[in-house]
Amino acid sequence: DAGVIQSPRHEVTEMGQEVTLRCKPISGHNSLFWYRQTMMRGLELLIYFNNNVPIDDSGMPEDRFSAKMPNASFSTLKIQPSEPRDSAVYFCASSFWQPNIQYFGAGTRLSVL
Amino acid sequence: TQLLEQSPQFLSIQEGENLTVYCNSSSVFSSLQWYRQEPGEGPVLLVTVVTGGEVKKLKRLTFQFGDARKDSSLHITAAQPGDTGLYLCAGKGQTGANNLFFGTGTRLTVIP
């Protein structure tokens, strides 16, 4: 299996632009997680899905952030409009519901200028 | 939010030395995992501990889950440069929710 695939690996954009991050989970996994990692705040859970349904989005910073999972093999995290403080590495992870062993993608490094 | 504090935050040691990383919380977890993250990559699972007082060994790494299931430790014997990375503990709550609460991380550098 190719593992969790995220794209793009790097994204540089200007403040105010829309950013879309993409994730393909491991085939067969039924849970998907979006995280944000910064030096200051560490690894933060933004939202997670089970069977394509959002279960907990309490970690989403504000209305500028939205996530979708239209099917079992694809998810997006969108930031609109982006701000410099959104600069971070965004990770997607997938797992079976039980046991919850999460497999992470390589991340998307986002820089908002 | 169930906070997991890790200590130390940074650790730089010589090859061959031993070290211990701690993961502490005031919350009880049904299980606890340890991950290692290398630069430019996502975290990779090292071990899961489930039972209070459980000890697991993975070659030179020894993991312990506290009796009360609120804390954990990772001990590395004879550290090697390949052990360099960010070590993260992650706890699973006792509810039916499936999310993990990640610790603040310990960044380890092993100097050859």
C-alpha cells in the first residue's frame, strides 16, 4: 500500500487566497484525521471523520477552515481566506476505528505570506 | 481537552548515553501511544500500551504506562544517531470517541 498520500507537499500563497489541501487515506481505513503542527502549539487535531461523516470539528480554528470527505478515498481541507497565522504543516492521518493506530501522510507545508 | 505534557522539551545527548522521556497528564487514558517523527515526515507509531503498569520493550526502547493510566515514560538505552527525532505521546480518552490527544513533544538529538 502507498500509505496516506497528501498533496501538495508545499504550498506558498498570499494572504487572502483560498488554499485547498488534499488527502487520500489508506484503502480500507474508515477514520480520517486532519492535524496542524507548529512549533508553538505542537500537533493539534482539527477535525476527524468516521465513515466519511465528520465526528468532531471542535479543533477547527474558525469559519475560514472547512473540511469535506465526499467518499472513502478522498478528503480536503480548505482555508478561505488564508492568513499568515495559518502557516504550519498540515497532516492527514487514517486508521481503522479500532484499533486506533493512525498512519500519517508526509504533510503539507503551508506558507501564507 | 486532555493535556499531555512531555518533558524534557529538548534533549541533546552523546551516542551511547541513556535517556528517559516523560509524558504526564491529570487525565486517565484508555490507552497511550508513542510516535516518532523525523524531519519532513509524519509521525510513525512505535508502540501502544493499554494496561496500567504495562511495560513494553522494543529493542533498546522501553515503554511504561503508569499504574493510574495518567502517565507514561520512554527509556532509550545506548542511544544512537538514528534515534534522533521528535517523540510524541498520544492518549486515547475513555469515551467512545476515537481521537487521540497528542503531547507537546520531546525533540531528541543524538550526537555521534
